[in-house]
Amino acid sequence: MKLNSTHIDRTLSQIDAQPIPENHPVIPQFNHLFGEHTFFIDGNGLAIIEPGEPQEGDLEIGRVIKLASWTDDTRSTLAPHERQATDVVVVLGRAA
């Protein structure tokens, strides 16, 4: 799921991660491996937000999905793995 700037800001207010800029040289490789998404990096590795079912009050939510983990303590290399749904849910706004 590609997030707009408002959704990115709302996500960052709820999780401790950094979005990878669209013009970063690694984005084409990530898009090839994982599809078109807004990618986030944090202390655990690489993640995306996938849409969830609207919640009570028509809240649009997204679930954090982990795609790759750091291979070492220096966090210099990521190892891709099967998508792992986390328990982390972010509120993106009101459903349209």
C-alpha cells in the first residue's frame, strides 16, 4: 500500500520507524521484491502498512507487516523473509 503524506505522518506519530524516501536507490529493488508500497525501516527491520478493515466509527486502519529483519547488531544488512503480520495497527484516518 502506497501511503500519502498525511498517512505517513499519522503512521509516524504511532510507530517508531522512518519511511524510506521514494527516490532512495533501494526502492526499485524493494518494489521488485515486495510490490509497490511505502517502506518503513526500524530497529527490527523493514516493514510496510497493509490496509485493514475499517473499524467502528469508520476509522481507516493499517496493519504493520514485517518483510525483512536485520542480520546483525550493526543493522547493516537486511534478510527478506515471508510476510509477518504484527499486532501493530495504525489509525490512518476516517474511511472515505
